Amino acid sequence: MRIRFTLFLLVANLAVFGLIWNNARERNRELPPAELVFPVNADRITLSAADDPDASYTLVRKAGRWSLSKPFDWPANAWAVQKMLDELRFVSREGGFTLEEASAAYATTAASYGLDKPRYTLTVSADGVDTAVKIGSLTPDGNAVFLLSPDGKTVLPTPRSVLAALARPAADLRQPEVFSVQPFEVNSIAITLADRGQETRIGLARTRRETPGREPEFVWRFETPVASDADTPVVDKELAALAELKFVRFLAGTGDLQEKSGLATPAMRLALEGNGRRQTLLVGSRDTESKTPHRYAKFEDNPAIFTIPAEALRPWESVLREMREHRFMRFDPALLSGVTIHSGGRSLVLHRLDAPAAKPATAGAPLRAEWRMPVVPGSTATVALPVDADRLAALQGALLNLTARDFAVPVSVPEEKRSLCSAFVTDEPTPAQLSDWGFSSPVRKVDLAFLDGTKRTLVIAAPAIPGTPFHAKLAGSPSIYSIAPAVLETLSVRPDAYRSRTLFSMPAGARLASIKITELGTGKTLLDERKPDDVPDWGSWLESRPKRERDEVATLADRCRELRADRFLESPFSSDYRHEAGDGREAEPWRYRIEWTVKVPAGADPAKVESRELLVTRRLGGTEQIAGSAVDSAVFALPQEWVDALFPVTFGRDAAGEPPATPAPEPAGTPPTPAPARPTPEK
């Protein structure tokens, strides 16, 4: 029983689906041209209402876009027009009957169908040929409307949806958005701002930026009044907002309103150009009849006046500030081939070994980054050193993220100097200003060289007036920017600021042969472990020891595989070095000597033995311990893992047996030492 009922439901569903599909097919099938009433390629639609002139309109298609030409000139709502076209497409002569046949059969006349004095006359044109029909009354059931064919002889019952699509107030057919030019097609923007008789002209253009080894990208640039990069994401965002901008009120452009609205001498002209068309919006005064801030506006070639929200225009009124690229040091780090930092008459060179300036970048090729600090005239580097990848990345990041920003203006700064705290101080500095603002003796100068042979130079000046920010400019560009001083912490001319933190790394296949720690003051040996060659690893060698001792020695042996500096100190290495810890404590001398040997496989020859030696202070607090290496000519702070590994092996075994030093607490209420406003050149 259930199976038969299920089969019955299945057949019923299929039958219903078949009916729906057939009706849809009949509705959408292409009718022969002879059966269609209206042309399929319409380029003009005119609806005339006999009793309501406001319901009459004319739609015209130009360059594939529909717009209203009467009763006003304005882009048409694309969805509303498409609905009309869809309905008119299926109006056919099928089911029609002649007035002569109706009179003979039913004694009816044109008046019986509301066609003697029709309310509407619809004219659809294509290629200069007009097709006009009269629209009469509804059928008795209200589901259709009577049309009179163009020859005036045939009555065509047509679905009521046709009348619903056509009989709409012209105001409802207006496109609500102000601009028709879409953001993706805009390739230039022109803005004219008028203030007290002075005009400022601003131009932006979308340009194609080529980067070797990368896909081209389109970016926005200011062309006037200054050539500079624009903030492309911000410009695109504001263009998208303009595309969604809708008018609030639509008004007739009478002479009185033209004067009242301030559009005779507009405060702003905003022109968008793209794909062979241009729209120029004129913006006038505030709409005093509105409770919320609205502005009068119109298009340059259109008499219609309307109002728009004032808030939508604010980004464009301050476009040079809002949409200018604040990060003015953009570059591709992969194409950087050299960096030279100057400070106080000294300099430091960072050079990329695998990418000389003459070598072009190859698309798709991996770019290695092997950098060194060469010894060149004037450089602070006295020995060639490898550059630490993390420090180089920090330097590149600091330059890339260098941002022009606004700063709070101190009360002591006079009114005429307040611009020194603005993100964009000026684009037209005088020679006297450049000198007064410190660019004749900058605190830093950074030269960047790139693979394609181009160069850029960044110049940073100290505050011109106490309380104002640091300023920066690019060589060859007049623009002055206000910046935060944090970037100076990264722009050092000390080699130790960039040298590789890895001082020793055990080669592949090598093995640790011995570890020895000696207390320097007494000569006492605190640890002396030598693993025989026939013992496979340190775990096996220490297997018989107490667990605590085994873990301590094994941890230290593991640390000896790599030695990294947490940070370098400026002090030169010497065997009698004493570390000034500060906080009122005495200088700390070297306390221990750490020695370890590594055997490196060398084919059939006996294994090569490589020795390392460190001089180390005692632990200073919980996180610091200073070490020195003669072979590296460096004094540095050990990383935390080395500090933790050394402590259990040394503390309690040396003669002193004292706990590690801790910083002296500051007296309560001691104010912090303020940072100097003007840094001195590095020593």
C-alpha cells in the first residue's frame, strides 16, 4: 500500500513539474518577428499619459545605457528599464481580435475596451522606426489590459504586468545614485576647490606600476599640485562610496534656485573620467531647508539640481591629506641591493653579495639575501662581518613603515610654526626653511640602492623647535613629512647593530668532543667532560651519572651546538674586560672560561678538531650574563637558554658560591628619566 502511494506521489510531482516547465518554455520561447508587437532592439520608449503629464516620460538608450530625456535629463534605473523590456518582449499578436470581429460578434466598440480615449499611448522606437500602441482599460477579471495595435484595427489582451512595468511616475524611474561612472572604469580624478576667490586644482591618475619579477599593479598618484603617491586603497574606497552616493532631494533647476544654491560659483568641482566619458559634479552651498547637513549639487552638463549628504564630500575637500600616501618610503625589499647609513660624519655600508647593482631581477627566480658589512673608506666596520637576517628585516620594515603623521601642537609653538606638526609640512620649502629645519645637518641620511640601478636617499632632521616632531624628506623631492623618532633606533652606524647573531654553528656531521669550564679567579675546574670517539653520543657517555648531573651536562652539551648573541655591546673585547652593570653595582670581571671542542669529519683523514672559547661573567640577575669571544672580537649578552644552561653547572661549584646579582630597587617616587628630544650622533 505504501509503495503504491509513494509511486502515486512521484508521478504527480513529475506531472506538476512538466506543466511548470512547459509554461516556462512557452513564456520564454522566441516568437517569430511577425508575431511580436514591439522591436527587440528598442532604443527609445515614450509613454504619454492623457490625464497626468507628470506620468509621461521618454527613455533613450545611448552607448548601451538608458536615461530619461523627459521630463528631466537623468540616468534611468537599470532594473526598472530592464523590467519594461522583459515585459514588452513577450507582447504578441497571439490571442488578439479585430474591432470588426468584436463588433459583429458582441456589438462592442473601441469604447468597450477603453480604446476610444486611451489613458496611455506607448511608443517604442528602434533604428528610427516608431511602433505606437494605445493602452485601454483592464479586462473584467483585472488580470490583463487591452492594447490597440499600431494599425488601429486589432485589440490585444496583454498581461497586466506590462501596464505595471510601464505606468510609473518618472521620478520612480530615476537612477537613485548620483554618479553613473563606475569605480573600476575611472582612470582620472580632477578636483577644484574654491575658497575666498582662490582656486586649488588637484589631479589624480591611475597609473600602471611595473615591478621587476612581479605582476604589474595599478596605483593612484597625485599629478597636481604635487607629484606624489596616493593611498590607493583609500582612493578606491572613496570612489566606491561615490558610486553608492544617492541624492536626497531632486529639484527643478530654476534661475532663482541656481543663485540660492551657490552653483553659479561652485565651491567644488569633482570630475570622474573613464571609458570615454566624464562626469563633473558641481557642489554649491548648504541646503538650509534640511535639518541634517546637505549640499546643493548638479552636473556640469545637466540643469537638474539635487541635494546630497555633506558628509560624503568631506574626504574630497581634504583629499591632499586624506588620500595621500602616508607611507612615503615604499619599495620592494627583494630588489634592495645596498644600504648606507650616515650619522654624525660616520657611515656604515650593508651590501648584498649575491645581487650586484648591475644584475637584473629575473621573473620567477628565487631571490636569495646574503648580506655583509664590507670595510670601505669612512665606514665604522673595521672587519667584514655577515649581516643578521632578522636585523636586516627590521631595518627594511622600519623604512617601509615610515609614516607621515600628525602630531599634537605644543602650546609653546607659535601659530606660524604649527604646520611643523602636520603630517605633510610643505611641498614647497624654501632654502631658508630647509636650513632652519635641520636638513643642512641631518641626524640621519640613508642611501638605498636597487637591482635596477635606481637609488633613493632618505634624510631625517631633528625637531626644528622643541616639542615639534622629527622631519624627513626624500632627495629629489621637495615634500617634507613629520615622523616619529622611533625609526632612529633602527638606523644605527654601529656594526654590532646589524652583524649576524650566530657566532658559531656546528657543521653537519660534526660531533661535540669535550666541554670544560674553569673558574678564572682560582683556576678551579668546575666541569671537564671528554667523550671518547667510540661512544656514540653524550646520552650514552653520561648514562651512569645521577639524573640531575646527567641532565645538566646534556643540556649544556646541546647548547654548544650553536652560539648566538642576544645583543652585542659596544665595548671592545679584552681579557681583562669589566662589565659596567650600572644600578650602583661594581663592574663585573670575567668569572669563567668555557671551552669546547668539535670534531668535524674530513673524509679519510683524521677528524678535524675545532675549538671554541668564551669568557663569561657571573649571572647578573635572572636574565643576563655577559660573554666575550676573542676569535669573534665581540662582547655580547648570552641568550636566555645559555644563561639557564650555565647556571646549574657553575653555581655552587665555584669558590664564591654566591647567588646571582639582582638589580638595586629604585627609591619610591623616583620619576622616570625623560628621553632627550634631540638625539646626538652615534659615537
